[in-house]
Amino acid sequence: MKRSLIGRIWPNATAVVLFAGFVFPVYWMFATAFKPTGDIIADDPVWFPTHATLSHFEKAVDADHFWTLVLNSVTVTVLSVLFSLVIALFAAFALTRMRFRGRRGLIVTFMLAQMAPWEVMIIAIYMLVRDNDMLDSLVPLTVFYTMMVLPLTILTLRGYVAAVPKELEESAMVDGCTRFQAFVKVIFPLLAPGLMATSLFGFVTAWNEFPLVLILNKDVEKQTLPLWLSQFQTAFGDDWGATMAASSLFALPILILFIFLQRKAVSGLTDGAVKG
């Protein structure tokens, strides 16, 4: 009985400690964003904002180029996710349903690409973009963000395609569908969990990416929110309220997306990892 009780207590206690450790910084960021300046700089920490204020958010939103950078971030993030999903869908189908020479080597290449640190290639990427006269443009960012999330997207969706019985696809083709129609009508609807999981991963990766935009885009109006956030404190000094408000605005889209997709995302990553 005692062993059974201890066996139940320590995993739950560990989970509570880890939950508090991960959630508290996020709570403190949002709480600080709503606190008056007097509560932020007080000697004794104010755990709960007694008089919430939106002045810090107004200061962050009114910063120079804020809405331009929001549009830039949304554009490159959404486009890179969409492009990676479209390419990965057809690549996963080809790797699963078709047999061709070099197939296994191609799969291993995708795995190695997923593990490769992109930071070591920044100089080569910069020279490539510079030689093509595409600095200070959103196009290279979109292309390279797509390449960043593509390997995991392909590997995850490959597991889902492999889990769909071939008989369903063959039945649709017997009924008069072409191979493409069978893919769209039979396989594609069954890939929803995998699509959600990889979309969330791609969104987080592209939304948070910092080194590439720092190197490639020197024009302020062609930058994205991560770089703006890194320079926010420099522009506003030690205004921690405005800094935390800016950080909260930056993190809000990811939190909202994760809340809506968390169940599908977790099951999508685990199912796609063990199937096929």
C-alpha cells in the first residue's frame, strides 16, 4: 500500500513542480505587463496586479513600425507553413506509396536535415541571398523558413499516410477516381491530426526565428517581430512594463494557437512518430 501510494505521489509531485517552473515565467510576464510602474519597481514583489493598466500595451503598440512588423511576421510565417504543408503532403505520399531507387537514402537525408543546426549555415545563406540581390526582402525568409520546417513535416505526415490502408485508395480508383482524386478525397481527410501538429511546429519555428532576419534584413520595415522585440528595451530604456507588454503581444498568437490545437498536436506528433 505504501509503495503504491508513493508510486502515485512522486510522479504527480514532479509534474506539479515542472508545471510551476514552466508556467510561472509566463504568468510573471503577463502580470508585469498589466502592473502600474510603481508595482513593477517596488522593493517587495507584487504577485497580483492590484490596479491593472493597459498603458504599457498602448506604448508597445504605438512603437515605430509595430504593425508593419506584425504584417511581415504573419506573412512569412503563414506562407512558410502553407508551402511546407503542400510540399510535404506530396513528398510523404511519394515516399510511402511509391517505390523508387534511393528512397531510403532520401528518408535518411530528411532526418539528417532535421538535426542540422541552421546557425552554422548563416554565412553561406547570407552570401547566396546577397549574390542574388535579395537582401532586405521577405522572400528569402519565407523560403528558408519553409526549408527549416519541411523535414519534420515530411517525416510526420509520412507516418500518417502509411497508416491509411492502401485498399481505401485502390477502392476509390476502382470507382473512377484518379490517383490524385483518391489522395484528395480519401487520404487527405485522414491527415488532419498530423497537419495540425506540423502546422503548430512550423508556426512556432517561423514565428520565433531570429538569426536569419538579423543577418539578411537590415531595413527596419523588412524585419519581423523577434528582432523588434530584442531591440525594444534599448529603444525604451528600463521600461519593464512596456517590455513585458511587447513580449506578451509576441507570445499571444502562439499561446492561442497551442490552446486550440494542443490535443491534436500531441496526438499528431506521437502517432506520426510510431506509424509507417
